Amino acid sequence: MSLKEQIADDIFKVFLNLDDFADWHTVNGSRLKCLIDKNNVHMRASAGRRTEGVREDSFFLYIHAEEFRTPPEPNSEIDIDGKKYAIRSVSDEMDLLVIEY
């Protein structure tokens, strides 16, 4: 098995596995397996430092790319568990979408 195949396999068997990291959430009206990172302290700068990019109020949604017909766009809206959020960025990491909102 190639590294790319192993990573693709791990997305479902580990990262989006309900026993390991994922949970059920309602995203744009559909119940989907995904991971929400609200505790992204590792992405923040220490006190007194100016940073570019991730703000303290950013959350991250990790979800398989196939859950969307077309990937969401930055500056659009996403509904997660009945609350609407503005999307700041979207990146595709080997078919795992990382949506900052």
C-alpha cells in the first residue's frame, strides 16, 4: 500500500472514526461524521506577540471532502449544529477539508 493510500485509509479508520476522534454533527442540515476543534491553543501566539492568520476565536471543522458537492468558499456561511458561522478559510488536505470558521 502506498503512503497516499494509507493516509486515505487512515482518514476513515482513525481520524473520522467515531471511537477515536470524530463525532456526529449537523452540517448544513445533514448529520455527518466530522471533527470540530474549538481548543486550538496550539494555533495561537503567546501573549504580546502579533500574529498573522488564525485568530483566537477561530474554530476548525475537519470533514471528508466528499461530504460536499462543491467545497465551501471563504467568506460564505456554514451552519454547524444549528448555528451559522462565517468561513474564513478552506484547505483540502488529501481529501480532508479543513474549514476555519
